[in-house]
Amino acid sequence: MTTIKHVAIVGSGVGGFATVQALRAHGFDGLISLIDPEGEAYDRPPLSKGFLAGTMTAEEMAFVPSEWYSEHNVEVVPEFVHMLRPREKALVLRSSSVIRADRIVLANGGHARRPVVAGLDDPGIEYLRTAVDSIRLRERLTPGARLVVLGAGLIGAEVASTATGLGAEVTLIDPVAVPLVSAIGVQLATLAHGMHEAHGVRTVCAHPERVERDGALYRVITMGSHGDEVVHEADVVLVAAGLVPAVDLARTGSLVIDDGVLVDAAMRSSVAEIYAIGDVARRRPAGNVAFRRTEQGDAAIHDGQTAAADITGTTPPRPAAHWFWSDRYGVRLEGTGSMADPDGVVTRERPGLMPVEFNLGSHGKLLGAAGIDAGKEIRAARKLIDSGRSVTAEQLADATVDLKKIK
């Protein structure tokens, strides 16, 4: 640690900022450079919710006040990193300036995924990744505006909910009949997706064939059940089809890439002095098969803390079950662990409330849980997963059993 005087972090999202905080918490007193075209770090989830609705300000999204950075010897560099030079441990900025650091952390996330659909290269098509994107979208979502959203995952669903609240007429198009089944289970995913129609959002299960533009009017064309073309007219089209890891920078440094920058358990890339965390990273365990990337804010925080611990030679955080949340139509979806095995699903009915679903492994260990407005149960389930304690299907199904008290 005494030889490390400067750490440069590319990306000021939740993972990048978590790395900054963890470095200081572990006693690192050298210079930290936080490099991102957007400058200071802020929370991204409100971009599709409160900030898009205009009920949250940019200042409220900021993780810390501006003066925090100078007080903690953090240099904020609002520039785009153009090139990585591993041998020199250097980052070349678009302005041609060079930042050299003893350790580099890539936390630059991903880019909005653009499906292979004719017409999506139109400059008026919207994507939602930054505060600027959210502001521009908000300005177009005037009362009565017709919005077509391509993608009914977390972001698409949240924007549909927010846009409806702003008075827009929303059509949500997705090739999957019920999105998020693998994340929250069939029953909850069906309930959650059904909320769209209940709030006046039109849902269409189809793959967009093409997007046409006629002046200010857009036409999104899908195929009907009888092979006929169906036209969805829109004033605004938003693509919410997930993300692609931003590996271009890593590629300039010849780091090993496979659907993300491959990293070890300490978040080190194929070059030991360079780390990758969050959406851009993909863990490679001791074997030959890499884990899937985890596109969750909670996972990015854990990655950043892990990288900071390795840089400072301190104890890394304990492994924890992944956790995510999503708000729509006044309710909150939450999930932890894995709900991928439908054969292990146990349902807990709650009088007057929506059910909670658990994924119980054949070995008696809890693998995952998901619910709507079930924060207490999800927090308890996450602790059960992390502890490895055994639990029975009867205990999970019984709403009178307090999960926190299971020994």
C-alpha cells in the first residue's frame, strides 16, 4: 500500500463512487482521480423515476455535495477516456491529456443496447443512460404525447409508469410475453406485468420489424398474429433493450474480454494493476467458465469494495446474495439471489398483500426470493441466503413464521 500513491477510476456511477468511498474507508490517503464525462457521481435509478417525473432534482441525485471531493482529495475529471496504456499505467483522455496512476479501475458500465431493427439509427430515437437523456425525454413527454417503449424490462416498465403519470399515452412492446420471470418468478412477473394494462398502458408481445419516420411522426411496425403488419404511431420512441458492456476502452489496452472484461475474484483484469467492476466486468472463477455479468447497482457496489480492498491489502467484503429493486405504479418490486429454478418455488400468501415467492434448493438452502412491497421479507431472505442456514418449505410458506428468527 505504501507504493500506491494514485488510483484512477474511470466511471462515476454507483460502482466507481463505491470504490472511492471504500479506498478512503480502508485508509488509502493518496490521490484518487474520478474520471467521467458527466463529472461528479450521482445515482442513476431515479433517471427513469423521480428525476424523469421532475419530482427529484440533480442535487438530490448526487451521492455527496461538491465540496466532499476536495475535502477527501478526490480529483474529478469531467472528460472521456480515449485509450488505455497498461504498460505505462496510463489513461489518455479525448483532450489528449494523460493521467498516470499506480492502479486503474474500470467502472465505465455499458452502452444502451440497440436491437437490430431498421430505423433505430434515427437521431430522434431516445435512449436512457444519463441525466441529459432523462431531461430530454422529460421535455418530450407532454400530456397526450404518444410514447412507444421497446423493451418491458426494469427500465422500460419504470419509464412506462412515469410517463403515464405525466399524461403520456404509452405502448410497451416486448417479444417476451411476461418479462422478468427469471428475476422474480412466474407468478410475480405476471402480476407485475399486468399492472401496465391496469394503468392504461397498452402492452404488445411482438418483435419490432422496423421504425419509420414521417416528419415528427414515428411508426413502429410489428407483425400481427396473422402475419399482417401492425402500425404503432408515436411522437416519441424509447429503446429500453438492456445494455452492452463498454469494453472499447479495455480493448485499447488488450485486456482479455468475453462479454465484459474478465476479472478474478479480486476484480483484477488480465493486467494485475487494472481492475474492472460493475456492468463492464465479468468474473472468471478458478475454472474455465465465467459467470454471467450482473447488471445490478448492489453488485457494482460490492465489486468496488472488493477492488478497493485488494488495492489497499485489506479484508474484502463477504460474498452476499445479489439484490435489486424496481418501482412502478406506486409499488416496489424486490428480488434477491436467484429465482431461475421454477421447480423450487415456494409461495407465501399474505392476507391483503401480494405474495412473496422463494426459491428453495433441493439441499434445504434458500437460493432466492422476490416480492412486491415485501421489503421485510426480502431483507430476511437475503440474510438466510448469506448465512447458508437450512429452511423448510413449510416455514417459507407460513406467513406467521418470522424469517428473521429461523435458526
